[in-house]
Amino acid sequence: MVLGLAATNGYLLASEHQPLTSYGLFVASAILWVCAFPLWLFLVDSRRSLGFLAVACGLYGIYFASPAFSPRLLFRYSGLEPVWSSVEVALTAGLLGAVTLVAGSCGLGRVLARVPCIRREIDIDRSLPLLVVASTLGFAMRLLTRLGINVEVRMIFVAVQDIGWLALAGIMLAWLRDRARWWHKAYFIAVTLGIAALGLATGALAEIAFPMASLVFLHCWERGRLPLGSILAGALILAPFQVSKHAFRETLRSSSAPAAELASLQSRLTNFVSITIDMIREGRLEADDVVNANEGRIDMLSTMAIVVSATPEQVPYWGGYTYADLFWHLIPRVLVPDKPAPGMGQEFPRRYGLIKWDDTETSYNLSQTVELYINFGWLGIGVGMFLIGILYAILEHTLSASTGGALIGSAIFAGLMNFESNFSIVWGGTPLRILAFYLFIRMLPQHKPDALEGLPAGAQAS
């Protein structure tokens, strides 16, 4: 791994990249090396792990370091171009976040041993019927939420939908252990493809990526390695849609067909696929277009550069304003229908001139690292990313000790993969989700060790 990372880093430095100084290239390289450390720990540690720390830190490195090594211009999507020195300041902020994130997630050591774990082993054979029922209900709720439902009961539907993620992961676990029959495998494939189809029909590729991530984490826990082939295949399949989704969304805005009809979802799915195929045939979707669109999608460096150049001289520090609704995320909307829901996706870009004040359609992601800076500056990144790393480590430890914990963790970490959104959205509902998942796990038959297990060898022989 070290040799591979060194060769990759050397290639990036030697190839065409942004016009950074030696300091900027050093910092960008340092982000890659620091963020690779949790992956190294995952590969060498014999203890079972869901692999979330390795994936989370790895993606952080990609988000902040890879744009620095790209030959394409930064700020090509924002419409703003701050002074170039702000890019190296943004890289420094990214390195501070990387170091403190890794320190918090990997530096607890013996402290974690005292944190209680979920120790509930599930009898996979006896649980399969309930897992099939739950995953079917979860898919049905996913379909209904796409067709449009009352907002007060939407959260209940989403909770059942999320439990369906967990149940589907349980069926995959049975497959990995050779405990699934042929029809379980066929059912698993059908539901997985159905989730992907619904995601495409809505034009939100994250609706595909997050459920699939839960399966990746459970595979890491069961087999002790990342399914790199499956991850790469999935990324290659979704990559062209990152280009064509903009044309597809334009058709949605101009369409008069109601979204709350199954036929409309089917039409949207075929429309998205046909638009993509037509763009490929006409030469409007080439390899360079795919790379360009996906680079822009994972570019947090540009946003951080814009923010550090304007804060606090032009835009004062927010002082924790973006965390004001965190408490309300702990309360289901069915209990408080009118609870506040600040639209950070528009308020953030408006303050920094990323969108016009009268633009009510464009939404701009506020990632958690950028959020820490706009609220509290450098201290916010240092302390905040360290605390987020601690949260990651505690959850990884708590949810990796048993089959039941791993199933919960696979679904929880799939939601926490949304690094691009602000803290309240990503973390606010996590306690309630863990509670709901745990209650479901308690419904599954528990594995009962053989009566002879634990007895002395002589007693077993007799």
C-alpha cells in the first residue's frame, strides 16, 4: 500500500496540475498520506471492523487533495475566482482537518476498550424470513416516498425504509456465509436493482450510492477487505449519469406529468437512461466530460478557497448559527410538524455570492469542514474535526462487536457517508435511527451457542 501510494503521489506531482507552489503541492500530498493511515490500520488489524474510518478518511483526502492535482481549472462551476493564494490557505485548512480527524478517530486507544458495545449475535438462518419481509416493506416505503406522501408521516415511512436497508444487508450476509438459497439471492438482486432504478428515476445518484454503501461496509466486516472490484464497477456505471443528470433535470422542470404516479416514475427512469445513451451516441458525453463532471462533484477545495478568502473580512463568522436546529432533528416531525428547518443549501451560497439572492431553485452543499470554518475559523476546524473523528471511532467500536451491531452499523454509516451536507442534517437523526435499528435487531432470533460450548474438553467427550 505504501509503495502504491508513493507511486500514485509521484505520478500526480509529475503530471499536469494546478499552478501551486512547492508548499501547496507538499500540503496536498500530506493530506493524501494522512488520510491513508486509517486504511493501513484496517488492512493490518486482525479485529473485525466495518471499515468506515478507512472509507471516510480516504474520501476526505479525495475531496480536498485531488482537485489540487487536476489539470482542469478550479472554480469553473462556482462563477467566482478568489485570489489564488486562498487555494493554498484552503489546502492548509484541509490538512488541519485531516490531521485532527485522523487523530480523533485513531488516537483513542485503550479508552475505546471501556466503551460498551452492542453484543447481539443474530441467527441468520432463522432471521431470513423476517429479513425478507422487512426489506420488502422498506422497498415499498421507498417507493411511496418517491410517489409523494404527507410530510408529517414521511419520517415514519423513511424509518421503515432505512430498516429495509439493514434487512437487505442481512440477506447479503447470509449469502456471504453460504446460508442463502437461490431465491434469496434472486430476491436480493431484484431489490438492489429496484433501489437503483428508483434513484435514477429521481435523478439523485446519492439515492443509489448510500444504500449500496451499507452493503460495502457489511462486506468489510464479514470478509476483512474492501470489495474494490464492486466499488469500481459501481462508480464506472454511475459516472456517465453525473453528466446527463443536468439535461434530465431540465426535462423534469418542464414536464407537466405528476410525480406521484408510478407510470411517471417509469417514464422518468427510461427518459434518464435514453438521454444518457443519446448523449453518448451524439458525442456529447465523452470520457473527458465524465471526468470533468465527477471532478467537480467531489471538489471541496474550491468551496473552501472561496470561504477562506471572504471570511471574516466580507462575511463575518456565523458563530454556530448553522448548528441552531440540531436539537430539532432529534424530534420526529410527526410530533412537531412546524419545527424549524433552515435551508442551508441556499442561505450559505447566497451569503458568499455563489448563487443570486432571488435564486430559489439552486442548492449548494455545505460540507462539515467548511461549516466549521465559517462558524469558528481555524479553531473550529481543529476542534470540530477532532470531535467528529472521536464520534466515528466510538460508533465503529460500538457497532463492530457482533452481527447485530454490524447490521446496525452498515445502515448508520451509509447515512454518515453524506460528508457534503452540514452537521445537523447528517448527524441530527442518528440517535433515533440507532434506536429504531436496535429495536428491529431485538426482533431477530438470537444465535444460541451449542450447549456443549464453553464446557471442558473432557466434559464434552463424556
